[in-house]
Amino acid sequence: MRRSPAFELFRYAVIVLAIAITLVPIAWMASMAFKPIAEWQATGNNLTWWPKNPTLDNFRFIFGESSTELIVALERTAAKPILASLLASVFGTLIAMAAGSAAAYGLSRFKAGGNLPLALIQLRLFPPMAVMIPVMIMWAFLKLNDTWWGLALVYGIVTLPFAFWLMKTFFDEMPREIEEAALVEGCSRFRVFLKVTLPMMAAPLASSALFVFILNWSDYLIALLLTTREWVTIPVYMASLSSSMTGQLYGAKAALGLIAAVPPIIAGIAIQKHLVRGLTFGALKQ
Amino acid sequence: MTTQNRISRRQLLATGSKGALVAAAVGIAPQFIRPGRAFAQDALAAGMIGGPAGFDGAERYQYGPDTPEGRAIEALRSLKGAGKAPERIVLGLSDGSIGQLTQPFPAGAPSIKELFEQETGITLDIVGVPNGQEFTKTMQDISTNGGQFDIYAVEWNRLGDLAETGGIIKMDDFVAAHRPEWDDPERGYVNGAQGVSLLNQYRGSTYGVSLDGDFQTWNYRTDLFGAAAEQKAFADKYGYELKPPRTWKELDEISSFFFRPDQGLFGSTDLRNQGWGYTNWYQRYTSMASPNQFLFADDGKPLINSEQGLAATEEYIKSLAYKSPDAISWSWPEQYGNFGSGGAAMTCAFSNLPKFLDNPGNSGSMVSGKVGSMLPPGREIGGDLVRRTVLWLNLSASISSQSKHPEAAYLLLQWLGSSRIYSWMTANPGGYFDPFQLANFSDPLVRQTYHDYHMDVVRESVARTVPSINYPGATAFHNALDENLVASLTGAKSAAQAMADTESEWLKIAGRVGEEKLLEAIKTNKAAWPTVVDRLS
Amino acid sequence: MSGVTEAPGAAEAGDDARASRKLGLYLTLPAQLLVLFIAVFPLLMQLYISLTGWSPLTGMGWWNAWSLWNSFQNYVELAVDNRWWSALLRTLLVMVVCVPAEFLLGLGLATLFMDNFYGKRAFYSILLMPMMVVPAVAGYMFFMLFQSGGPVNDLLSTLSGQNIAIAWLSNPSLAMVAVMVADIWQWTPLMFLILLAGLVGVQEDQLKAATLLGANWRQRFVTIMLPRMKTIIIIALAIRTIENFKIFDTLYIMTGGGPGVATETISVYIYKLITNDLNWGYVAAIALVILLTLSVALGIAISRMGKASTEVTK
């Protein structure tokens, strides 16, 4: 389809505006991460948009090095929270993917599972805030409070619906003939699954897993209520970045925010093509 | 991760922060940085059984066998000898305060944690809790039987609430056995037994050990108040001399005078946000009568929906005029940050503000050497001047009912919360625990970090401090007041409506708590209100 | 009669079917167990304590809550709880502003991306970035942006030539605006992504035919594209409505529900009840009411959606 030059101009104008709005908050955070304390906040009317004296102090600071300007040293560095976020998200993803794709395969091939799909939709529909009290009590009883594995278990359950629906779409789309042919040749069901189905599903599995990882990595609420100290995650830890010497440690928060933004953005770009299926619970036929 | 690892990580951190600490120490106490340690005391003074050594003046913090600290250490050692002591005591502590226990101060000294571990052989495991989440995390541990802590450190106001849950233990037997001498007239709490009852007790039993002194105090900028041009301009405009305000009216006028947002300067930045602002309302309200305008009558009837309540609320709203336009969303980090960057003429904050901001070691602060302290503004009533400030937050340590070693936990608290160790700890610039005992106010090292000019004002402010609500339902009472006050600040409610709504919510809460409990607690609380009234002239 | 249809080789097929059923059961078992694990105890426990005045402040374990039995008092209180109703209204307000705004902006952008043009791929990737930023981090970002001396006011000042110092987060209605702006910023990309996928899915030849028949751009859009995208639009709106209903992270970090209760949504209200008031019996009642309402709504939605529903529940 050919478009008129006027349309092209209009299109680029709108897109440039949209890109600008998209990038301003992210750019502000990125710029803040490299600003020395004197440039964090406007005094009077001199807001600093771009660091005048760029520094890595904010990054050094959150990893425990004291900077000359923020004379407080952190009692807890960002290293452990980053580890906590990684462990809980990765293992949460594994739980969701293992249970989710098994169930999806079972439903797609054997029509097993009863009302599982509906239950999973309900699980996603319901605000997690409203079940946190019993979950806190259960987790304390099971000694799972303030552990990354406890967090990973909740994450696995909360993102199970996505893992399930995504994988179900992929299994539904996969031609059965190949599996059936292998079955006829006398392979066992399990062997077929291992040798035929799984290799074919490698790419969908990877992209679904990355998608679920992004969701887990994004959590704030659950970690806020289920962790205390040892395994607080990045967003929870971020709240503690303030001091009586300097007030809010905006630079340190921005530096950590930037670090936290990187994994999902990379993962997101990597799975761009499959993203849309995850977000539609796999209901979109492509 | 094993404990071993955790400790070494902390030690690593402490080492990493030494540069900063030295910088801070240089600014605060130059005489402690001397070549070598030739002048420092490396050993305990004669007759002492424990305490820090290795710096000048260390003997002030050492103790003999017949002191609260000495008795605590010896009792712990004998528990240890009998095999009844735990390997470790887990102390939950808000993040911002941990430094005072883990960072050595002054140069040459051990840290408090090191000293305790060395003297008792018991590991002190300090678990940080995010600032502001102390009560939440404690309640979570209690209600879910989490058992993560031996000791909780929670705002003092919540002692009644916590005691009612049964999640913390009564310390009466331990107090009787080990005699902490908190009411010592020379070194102990202000107001002796009365002060102990206010800070540590609920319904006549000891449930907490105070580890803090959050008496809200006022600061101003000496450079602004001292500038000849400002003085002249002020006198010309208002007809009296520019000096720290004695009344709320003067405070409002001086604040308006200094309100210059285009130059990044606000009048007074005492807080107005949710969660903190109402402490400043308290000050205006309680000074409405001489000697005090109470919150509740003796029969439990709320007194806030009155002429006095209305007037205090209206003043409180009007004062927004000379604050940052963001005042309603500013919390203390914004307040401290702004004051440190020279953005305010006056403010009301925790007593540690000069420790952190009038501090040459804090190179981010532009107000070092330019901070002064003043008594809270007050009100003229029948020729008297009623100045009132408020005790609020103030971390207290309590022992978890789930602790398997309550006696050892208590002994740690007796050691930590007694005047020798506490003076040494509060002088440390690494955290938020502030002076509150008589011995703290006169201690040279404390006076060094908190400054002489400030310490005397703090002591006098303490004498004019009203306790905030500390009876069961405290959280709910304060939330109701707080939310209505913020609604009045944003214009969502009129001042009169805010007071009326608070009153009706308070009545509801009182019904839930139970009258008998409440009346007794109100009476105890009232007994601790100050009687000091200044002469106007 | 199903038995008849399986007649040929019945024994073998039956064995196979049984084996398949068994395998299917095993495969779905972990997911079933996880769902039961998170559903059964919490549901029963909340049902129990919702009928009592239990709070951890009472000092007794939740299992002893029966001694504080108050029948349906929590539910009655909820019915007249102004704060709950206004939190619900606010939640719905955020929803009816944000979801349509995200939808329209996303749809508008998507129509611009239907054919190829220079830089399309790069633009596409950049436009998707906001939805990958951790919501809590986005909260801190927007908190900084909306300070009165912050970049938003700075931009507005530059554009208007006047000195603008709006206290966004201190003003009840502006705080609401700020919170909504953050939500729209973060989630318009999602609408864009889904709707673009839907638009591209519409058959090219149908469009061409319509063009040949003389239909203009608008006619083609309204008569061919929109109807064909019905399912996709419903899905996009449903996802955002569901997620928006739970709004917490960004909002809580930006305003804490304040100033006052000006931006308090139901999640924030429940969070405060859990952590400050500790009125847990009451929270349980709220939770069950939400669960019941949502389940009924879901049931109605599914039966209404007819064809789409059979696909979803299959």
C-alpha cells in the first residue's frame, strides 16, 4: 500500500512524539543514576537534565563502597537483594514452567485436567493482596518466610496460569502427526515426549520461560509481605535507600532501578515475537 | 549462608566504610585522631570488669561489678558457664540504627557488637528491618509464629498493642533480679521512676527497654538569623527583633519572612505528611491550655473536637503557606535532604538532625556550622508561655514470647540500655538512636557529636515533651487522627469536619479496646505529661 | 452411546484410552496440586476468620478465633464502610480512565505500524520498553518525575514559558492524575502490542477487495477490521481490566494511597488493613466478597462470550 507524503510525515511525527514520551522517564532514571548528589534535586530553578559531572559513585555505593559524598555506608548492599530477585524469579519460573507445560501437554493431548483451565484463570483474576494473610500464616508454618525458595514457590503458583496457557497454545499448534508417527514405530509415550516433542518445543519453551521470568522479576507486593531481611528482593530493598545525612538517595535508587530494568528489557526484546501470545493467555491464534 | 559468612560480610562492610567514618570522626572529634594510640587507654581502668577501651575517655563507658552493665555481663557469663546461654541472640533492629552497634567509634574503639561478643562469647545477630516496617514485621512474626527474633525493636507507642497480643514477655522478674537502675537520679531516665514507667512499662509491668530518645526538637539557621540585612528587614516589617521564635505566631511570621521559593528557601519545614505530620499538630494542640491541653478527658471522652482542636488544626493548615508545595508528600528523608542543602530557615525533627547535618564530615551538607537549636514555640496563656513538643516513634526493645532464652535476651538489653554503654552508643554517628538519659546529655562524647548548643536544648525540650498515645489501639487512634488531618490539609475536609470525624472514629476505637483498659492507660499516660511552664518575660 | 462408537478393536482402544487418561492425569497433577495448595487452606481459613472479630492483636492463634465469633458483623460493616466504597469507586475510576485511554492510544499507534516503513523494527522495540520496566521501579521513577521541582514541571515550564511548580503528589486530584499517567505510560505498549498483532492478522486480500470496491480508509477500518478483531479487542481489554483492578505497586510507591486517602484503591486499603490496623477478620471478609463477585462476573462473562468461551474453557 502506498501512502501519501503527508501521511508519512504525520506518521513519523506521531511516532517520534510517542518515543519521546516513552523514553523520558527511562532516560531520567538513567541520567539520575550517574549524577552526583549535588545534581539530584533542583534548588530553585536549576534542574539538571544531563549529568554535569557524571560519576559511578551511585553504583559503587549500592555495592557497599562508601562514596565521599554519601558519608553513610550501607549496612546491606544491593548484592544480596539482586541475588534474591534472581533466585526467586528463576526458580519460580522453573516451577511454573514444569507444572504448567506438563499440564498443558496433558490437556492438549489427552483432554485431561477437568476444570483446571478455569481455575487458573480465576487464580490470575484474584488480587493477591486479598489472600496474603493465609499465605503468610502458611509460609510461616512451613518455615518458608523470608527465604528465596518460599518466594519462588509463590511465584511459581502465581505465574502458573501464564505458563499453562502459553504452552497449551504451542502444543495445540504443534502437528500431532509427527508424534503419532513415532508412536506407530513403537516408541513409548514418554520416549516420544522426550525425543520428539521436547526438541520441537525448545524455542516456545524458552520464550515462555523468559516471559514468566519477567512477570516474576516484576513482583513487589508478595516480596513486601513475605520477606523480612535475608531475602528481600530488589524493589523491597530499594525502599530502604534513604539516609539522614542526605535524605532520599535518589541516585542510588536510580542506579539500582537501572540494574533492575536491564534483565526484563533484554528478555523482552529476545522474545518480542512470542510476547503477544503470553499476554493473551495464548488465546490469540497467529 | 552461614553465620560465619554473614559476620565476615558485615566486617567487610565495616572496613569498607572506615574511610567515611574517619572522615566523619575527623569533623566531629578531631582530638580522637592522634598519631598512634600513645595517649589512648588500651586496658580497662582499675576496678572495672568490662567496657570499651582503646580511646581517650573510654573509662567513662567501663563498668565495675556493681553497675547494671556489670551485673548483666556477669549474669550472662554465669548462664554461659551453666550451659544455659544461647549461642546467639537475634535482635531485630531498624536498618538505620544498626551502624551504631556495628561500626567502631571513636577511632581505636571496638564496635558494640564486637565488645558484647568478646565479653560474653554469645553471638549478637542483628537482623535489619526496613525503617518504618518495624511494627509490621514484628506483628507478622507474632501472628504467624515465625520465631525469627529473640528481640523486637518497635516504636514505643505500640508497647500497649504488643503487650496485649501476648507476643512479648513481661520482664518484671528479670528487672527485680538484675536491677537495671533505670531511675538512677544521676544517670538514669529523665523524671526518674515516672520516666521509666512512661518509656518501658504498660499497666504497671515492664515490657520494653527504651533504646531511643525521639523528642522532637527545633532547629534554625544561625547564618540567616544572624545576618544584619535580614535582621533589619525583619524588624522593619514586623516591628520586633529577629530571633528564634518563642510563640507559634512568631514562628509563622518568621517563616513567612524567610519563605523565598524562587531562591530555594522555605520558612519552616516541620512535616505535614501522612505518618509524621500529626506530631507537629500535637505540639500546636497540646500547648492550647496551661499546663496541658489533653487529648482525652479522665472519663475517656475525646477532647479534640473543641475550640482548641479547631484552632490548632486551622493553624496547622495555614502554615502550609510557607512550606514546600510538596509538603504533604514530604517525609523525613526529603526534610533532612532539604535542610542539608540549605533549603529551610527552621525545621522540627528528631534530635539527631544536628548530628547528621551540622557535621563537617558530611560533605553533602551545606549547613555545617550554621545550625542552631531552639525550644519549641509556645502559647501565651495568662502571662505564662506554654511550650510543648512530643515524644513519638522512639524505638523500644521487647523480648519475643517465642524466644527460647528470654533471660539472656533481657540481659543483653539491660547491658545495651544502661547509661554507660548507651552513652557510648548514642555518641556514634552511625545510626539513629538518640540520647535520652541524664548521663547521655552530659557525656562529652555525646555532646561532641550532637553539639553542645543542641544538647542543652534537647534536655530542656525533654522537660516540655508530651507523650503521644501509647495505650492499646494507639495505631488505630493515630491513624484516624492522621488521615483526618491530611484530609484537612488537602482541603478534602474542613478543619471542623476533620476534628468531628476523628472524634467519632476515636469513640469507635475506644469501644473496641474496652473502657476499663483504656481509662487506666490514659491515666498512666497523663501522669507523664510535663508541668513546666515558662515565664513570658 | 459412546460404547458403540468405539466398537472396532474396542479392547485395545480402551486400554489405550485408559493409559492416555492416566498419563494425562499424571501430567496435570502437579498443576492441580499447586492450585489446591494455594486455594484450599486460604479459602477455608478466610471463611472461618471472616466470621469472627479476630485480629493478631488479640494475642490468640487464628484457630482460636471462634471465641470472637461475631456471625456476619464483618460483612455488615463492609456494607456500610465508606472507606471501602470510596476505595472501590477510586479503583473503578482509575479503570475507566486508564483502560480506554490505553486502548485508544494503543490502537492509534498500532494502525500506524500496519505496513512497512523505515525504522519500524527499532521504533517497535522502543515503544514496548515501558511494560518491561519493573512496576515498583516505575513507581520510584514517576515519584521523582512528579516532584514540584522535578522534570515534569520543568518541561511544562519550558513549553509554556511560565514558571510552573505544581505539587502533583500533594494535591488529591493531581495525585490521581499522576498515578493514572504512570499507569497509561506503562501499559499502553501492551495494548499496542496485542492490537497490532490483531490488525496484522486481518487478511490482506479482503482489504484489497474492499479498496477495489471503493471503500475509503475509514470504511475499511470500521466495516472489516474492527469486526474481525472483536476477540482480540475483548482479550486486550479483559487483560488490562483485570490487571488494572489489582493496581498497587506503582501507585503505592508514588503516593502510598495519599495524600490522605486520595489515591487509595482497594489493594492499598487492604494492605493498610493488613499491616496497620491488623483487622484480619475484616480483611478475610473483604477477600471473600471480592472472590465471590469476581467468580460471578467471570461466570457471566464466559456464558456471554459464547463461541469465544468454548475456546477458552476447552
